[in-house]
Amino acid sequence: MKQNAARIVVANWKMYLSYNEAKDRIEKNADTLQELSDFVNCKTVICPSAESLAVIHSALQKTNLLLGAQTCSSFTSGAYTGQISARSLAEIGCSYCIIAHSEERARTHENDQLLQNKIEQAIANNLIPIFCIGETKEQFNAGSVHDILEHQLRPVLAALQKIEAGKTIYIAYEPVWAIGTGKIPQADYIQTVFERLDAFFVSLSAQYAIGFLYGGSVDEGNAGKFWKIALLRGLLIGKASTDFQTLKKIVLSSVE
Ligand code: PGA
């Protein structure tokens, strides 16, 4: 798989910031946004919680930063209380959509069909899906990581059967035990996972742009080591990404 395309840092703000806090943070960091814009070899995507998408979108105007959503509905439109359609996300200015984050998987227990529908909804509305996979500590200890990951990828395979060639999809490998814990896997372990994913997608990689991200306890101190992983396209960052100075250091580490 070719890895010469721009790198990407995705800031998953989860529900860390309220609407006012998100607005305040983006407004106070206008200079940093411009600096992040200048890193042409590394795209930055900000994924605030849904209510802040519009205000963050307007703050990102005149920058090269992009907007992403943390999830989307698996449905097109209709009587789905509490859901946000991929179409609305696109209309509000999103270009990316995180799908199947482990925190959402644990809460909603969505089945493969719903996850497949989300990918299809995202693509149909020109959102680039960032599809998350990752094993628990028990699964890691049991040595069943690759089986688990391949199982979790079934909705991606099914969706790609229906999606026109040329589309981009990111696969974010986020071990559940690494998210928010300060524990990170060894770089060679992540490389092995990516090699298996690369082999898994081999028959599709000529038709689609499939990039691999790592996520889980990335911070300014450890980000540099991930960029050395040959098949890594980018990073998905939670807590550390809510601080713009930290985010800038992480993006900077991608070009050092
Ligand atoms: P973390 O979260 O960086 O806070 O560990 C990553 C994620 O859940 O995407």
C-alpha cells in the first residue's frame, strides 16, 4: 500500500468540552489554527461533539483544517429521534466521520449491518469514514487480536462491495486497553497489526484508498515514535487533542 499521501491527525474531542468551552477554545487559538494550516504534509481534522460542529466549522474557515463528526446515523432520514444524518453532517461542513468508536460500540452494541449502513451513508454524502477497530485487554492476552480485528472489519468489507472505486476510507486501530489509559503498544506490534490489515485488504487496495491510523493514549511525548511505523498514515487522538498547543506539537512531530 502506498503511504506517500499526506499524513493526517484526527482530533476526537469526544464530550470533553461543552459548547461554550469548545467555542472559546477555538477562538482563543486562532493563531495556532493558522500554524496548523501551514503543515501542508499533515492534515488536521477536528471532531467536536455534534452541537459544536457549526461554530467550529466557522472558526475553521480560512484555514486548511477540516471538520469531522464523531458518528452518524445509519439511516438516511425519518423518524429517528436523537440521530444526525450523514447528509446533515455534510451540509454543516464535515468532511470526515468517525464510525464504530469503541466507546460507542460498548454503549450501543450496533450490529454489523448498522455499521455497514453508517459507512455507506458517510460515503454517499462525501464524508470520509474513519472506522475504528481494536481489541480488549482480555482479547489481547488471549492472543486473538487478528481474529477480533478481522471480525470487526466485516462491515467495511460488506460496504466496499457496494461503494464505487476510488473512495477513501481510514481504518483506525485503537486497542481498547490503550484508550485513555496512558498505556500504548510497542511500535513493532502496531506495525505487525498494520501488515496484517494490509494483507487483509490486498485485493481491494488497488480500488480504494485505504489508510491506517493508530489511536490510544497518543500525546506530545510519544507521538514521534508512531510516525516511524511504516504503514501508519495518521493518528486519532482523544484527550491530548483538546489542547491546541499539544495538538500542534503532535502535528509538528509528523514532519520532524
Ligand atoms: P485517547 O483517546 O487519545 O484519549 O486515548 C483516543 C480515542 O479514543 O480515539
